[in-house]
Amino acid sequence: MRAVFRTRISRQLATAPDPELTALYEELLAPEPENTSSQRIEADVVIPMILRVGGRELRLFSTITTFGTPMDITIDEIAIESYYPADTASAAYFTT
């Protein structure tokens, strides 16, 4: 999951630099040393997630919807991330 956030924030910083986000990235998400494996997530539309909750693995995917344009100051940074079950077992967890 760390790879997902690392990729997403790297992309965000490349298009819209922000000192607070840069500090967060450097503190928590900076790439691992070269001698350790690091997975990079290239998905722009759907991002897979696996969460462990109470001994169960929930398989989800998320999408991000961004509103506005760079010219629209009031909503140019609003984004909504939605999570959906990726299989029937995960869907059952949320319906029971």
C-alpha cells in the first residue's frame, strides 16, 4: 500500500509542488534504498488495495475523481476517493 501512496504523491508533487506534502513524502514515503525491492504502481484510473481487518483480507479498488480546472481557484484541489469491493467475499463483509 505504501507503493500506491508513494506513486500518487510523487505524481502530485510533479504537477503541483507543495512544501507540506514534500515534507510528508520525505518523512514517511521516500523511496527505499536501492538494495531493497520497491513496487511502483502505474495505474491512473483504478488502484488495487488489500486491507487486513480482524484476520480477514479485504480486496478493494479505488478511484479518484478530481473537480475543477487550474483556472478555478475555488475547486481546483477537491478530489474524492471512492473504494469498492473487488470480490464477492469483500462485498459480503460490507453488507453484513
